[in-house]
Amino acid sequence: MKKLLIAIMFLVSSLASPAFAAPQDFTIVNNTGHTVLTLNVSQTSEDEWGPDILGVDVLANGDSAEVTFDRDTDACHWDIRVTYDDGDTGDWRNVNLCETSTITLT
């Protein structure tokens, strides 16, 4: 399975070892049958979506990606939005990323 390393606006060094991972780091798995074109993550307390963290990349069906946060980020509750290749979107609100390590899109 192809793995993409994605850094959100709270980018950590790609050399950081897993022992120093932020508690909000998670793996997103796409099992939807569609390609994910955009992935936005923002704190639940924010009124707007954060930037598309896929950038020019996409997350094909069957692929997974690692989303990493700066170790100094202390917020646990985040909203996640994806946009699929057919124009549909999926939103997950108030996800406790300190207690969730994998999000599987189905």
C-alpha cells in the first residue's frame, strides 16, 4: 500500500522519530472507492477549514497517509473534511485525535 507523508500547517521534521510523535498524529485510510482530492484539518474551535494538506497530491482508493502535528500542539479535538473526485465531501467533527490513531474512510 502506498504511503504518503503529509504535514499539516503544524509541520514536524520528517526526521522525527515515532517516540517524539505528537498525540494527535493519525493515519487516514481511503477505502471509499473514490480518490480523495483534498484533506482539511482544523481545530474544532475554529470557524474555518485549514488549508488542503494534500497539496498537489491525492489519496487514491486503498492508499493511506500519515498526518503529523507539531509536538507542541496541545489541542485534541479536530474537524476533518475530505473532498472526493466526484465532488462529494465528508466531514467528521470533534474527533479526539489524542485517542484516535487511524481514521478509515469507507
